[in-house]
Amino acid sequence: MQMVKPMRKFMGITQSDMAKKLNISRQSYYLKENEKTPFTDKEKKVIKKTFNVAFPNATIDDIFLVQMCRKLKFIELTILPPRLRKETEWCRRVGWATLFKK
């Protein structure tokens, strides 16, 4: 799972805007954002630079390799085993909790 879509939406950037930044069609961007085709390393760098405006500490791994944050968004930290506490603390530290608030 990747965080491209929620981060993009959080920043108010459209798929068309991102496609222009990456010099690809909106349709190609849609397929990449929905994990039907992979982003290239060059595209990942452009996306990271774009997202670093709102998320200055986000790394390429943070953006493209997130796995646990959504599962943990409503779970209290105190009831989690130590292994999962680190994931939740990481989610909060990098700011993902903001993306999941309704």
C-alpha cells in the first residue's frame, strides 16, 4: 500500500496536476496511483519533492511502503503489543494520523 493518494488529496492536488508534474497522462497517473502499474524511481523522487512541502520529513519509503497505518488508526496505543506500538508511533510521528481523521 502506498500513501500517494491520501497525501495528494490532503494537499489539494488533482490527479491532472500530478500527471503534469510527472510528464505523463492523467490516465497513466491514475493507474500508478491505484497501484496497477509502478511509479518509476524518477517519478518517486518528483512525488517526494512535491509532498515534502506539507510533509517535510516524509521519505520515499514513507510514501510508497506504508502498510500498518490504516489498520492502526482507531486502535489505542495502550492496548497494542510492543511490536505494533512502534508502527503507531511512527504513523503519528510522520503525520499520517492527520490524513485519516474524518
